[in-house]
Amino acid sequence: MADLIVTGGTVIAVDADRRIIENGAVAISDGRIVAVGPAAEVAERYPNADTLDATGKVVMPGLIDVHAHAGHGLIKTMGMDSGNRWEEICGEVYTTGSTPEFWHAEARLAALERLTFGVTTGVSLLGGGDTIMRTDDPVYGAAHARGVLEIGTRSIIAVGPTRAPHPRTYANGGADPKPVSFETQLQTCERLLKAWHGAGDNRVMIALLYPVLRNEHESDMPRADYEEAIRQAQATRALSRDAKVVFTQDGHWKGSILRAKALGLLGPDALLSHAINITEEEIAICAETDTRIAHNPSAVASILGRCPAIELMEADVTVGLGSDATAPDRSADMFRHMQQAMHYHRRHFRDPSVLPPGKVLEMATIDAAKALGLDAEIGSLEVGKRADMILVDMQRPHLAPDNMAAHRVVNFANGNDVDTVIVGGEICLKDRKPTRVSGAEILAEAARETDAMIERIGAATDLKMQPGFWKEPRARKTKARS
């Protein structure tokens, strides 16, 4: 028995045989895939099922984003042309300047962006940068989780304490400021795990995080704070293992993987983001411990240093693709990040054959699923897996003529070419319109909460155009006075 057959499109299954089936079909029953094959064969097996015509479209697994940030969606480009101002805004908003309503509005906007771009599963760190997490009270994480559930996509919400020292001052939209300890933040994580992990038939999952600790000889932390940070990192990691959830860290470089190994933080349930300028020894450590890597080729970190994703994969390390979105210069469009990844590594090696289209597609589907420990459930179109898939409209000028669909969808498509999104067998986007919610209502709510946030923190001037936007080929740096 099947509830729905998606039929007539070119099916890129990303299964074990990497099948590409022209005029193919996928049958769905009770939220899971029950058949993948030629359209005629699937129709014969399930003659009474409803059908969704995918003629002229590519049918492929939903894209998976292994690293992004909650909260950023309502800040985006604010202050981006004023040195470190954007990061300062994030820090202020995520400690004292945000409310549960802010987190709900941003979650809905970010999830809607992912949905319309064909991202069916994504990691979202509940905060900005690698240090400021909104875990002083579970009300903020709960607001985010509710917002995601309303849209219908899957989200792995990464929660954890801010880096030592503590306490740190938090407030609800500026009201009732109070010092918050590490213990309070860890208790918040435990409460979010209990309340939300697996909610909505696994549309919300919880991961744990602790900020990266550099080698003690390179850290600028006072010794006592550094020792306390080690204790906190290990306590958070212990909780992740007890709860059997992913442990993630944002911003590995400068020997930090060596330090993470020494602290016992690594393993197949660990996901390290960025991993720039890591050494051959650190690549070997990732391989030996089966630690997974989130590669963000469009991120600023990938400008400051190089993630050796090719060398990692050659060492049999699982590398998933991340957007590091939303940020001043990048969105959640994973098609864009696939294309960026190819050019990033080809430029490094001066070799256009590096990272072929099929491999980078794996990084955004089945490899990303494996990086999250979810490859038995999602990441490919195979019998028994959850029916998470997207339909890409190939009847567009930049994707025509109608041939070599797998090459076209990776090299030429963008998120706006996604026509239909199915999550767990439910059609959540059809004809580029969300089915559960009003897009206009979400945009209006996001605008209201953004205006309120800007007023709370007095950031209206950060919306103004800065002189460096026009004409200058590189930013002018002011010389320090002697």
C-alpha cells in the first residue's frame, strides 16, 4: 500500500548504487519510502495511490545543512561594514536584547528560508559566534523549537553553555538582568533535551555544544578560567553521551583538534565545524576517532584559512556541507554552497577535476546525514527511509535543455528552483508556496520583531550605508597613531 507516488521525474536517488532513473517514481507510505524505480513499475505495484506529477523535474533527497546559527536571520547584514560591529550586535542580542518572541519569529523565518530552498534538515546553533548561547532559560529554545515545527522542516537545535568565565549577564529584552552560571545553562540544556528531543516525529532534535578550546599555550584565557572551561567542556560532553545526541563545536583551528582529543571530546557523535588550517596529524585524529567535520566553504573562516575537506575525505573522514548561515554575506541556499565548495577546492589545487558534482551532492545529502548520525533515516531515496525529498523545476532557462539532469542540478540550480518539498511524506512546499503557514504572515512577524530588537539595543544607525560599500576595491585601514 502507498499513500502517494511522486512520478515522472528524473530521480537522483543517492542510494548505494547512485541510481539516476529517468521517468522514475518514489512511492510513500506512512511517511516512509516503500519503492523507488521506473515510473511504470511503481505504478503497477501501487495502482490505487494518489500521484504527484514530477514531469520536467528532478526528484532528489532533501538537502541537509550541517552547520548554521539560530538568531542570525533577523540581524543579517546589520553593521557588517563597521568592523566587528555585526558580531557585537549578535552578542548583545543573544544575551540581553532578545525575547522569546524574537526567537520564535526568527525560527519561523529561517525555517521558511530553508524550506523554500529545499533544505529539509539543518543544524541551528542557538546563538551567535562560537561563544554566546541563549541558554539562560529554556523559554528561548522552546520558542525556537515551536517556530520550526510550525513550518515542517527538521532541525537539530544545538544548545550549550557559553565559554567560561561565568557568571554572564542575561536579560529578557533588556528587562530583569541577572547573572547566569554554567550550572544554570547546563540545566537549561537538560530541560530542552527532555522536552524537545524527538518532538514532532523527530522534526526537532537537540544537540549539545561547548565552545572550542584552543591549545593551552595559544589560549588568551587566564589559567583559572581555562581550567574551569575544561571542566565545563567535559561535563557538557558527558551529557551529550548520556543523552546519545550529537556534540558539536564551532570554529576549530590552531591546534584545537589536538586539544579536543586530549580532553576526550571526539568520536563518531562529534561534529566539528570549520576545521581550517588543520594539520596532517589532526586529519589522522579525525579518521582514527571517526569524528565528523562540518565544512562551510562560504564562511568567513574559509577565507581566513582552508578546510582541507578533500584530504579529510581521502582519509575516510565524513565531511558534511554547511551554510554557516544566516550571516552578513550568505544565505541557507545549499545549491550555492555546493557550487562554492567546488570552486574553493579547485582553486586551491589548480585542478578543475577536484570535487566532482556527484561528490559535492553527497556532502549535502547522504554524507551530511552520516555526519549527524541520521544516515539510516534520511539523506537518500531508499526503501525504509523517511520520505524527505525535493522536486527541482528543470524547465527554467538556466537549467535547459532537458539532459544531464544530475550535472545541471548541481552546477546550475539555485534554491529558487525548488518547486516542491516533502518532509516525512508530508508536502510542506508546493508550487513554491508553503502549505502549513502563510509566508506573508511570517515575514510581517519577522519585521515587527526586528524593529523591536533594533529599538531595544539602539541599533538604528547600524542600518545606514557605510562609505566602504561603494568604489573602494579593498577596505581602507586606519593607521595607528604613534
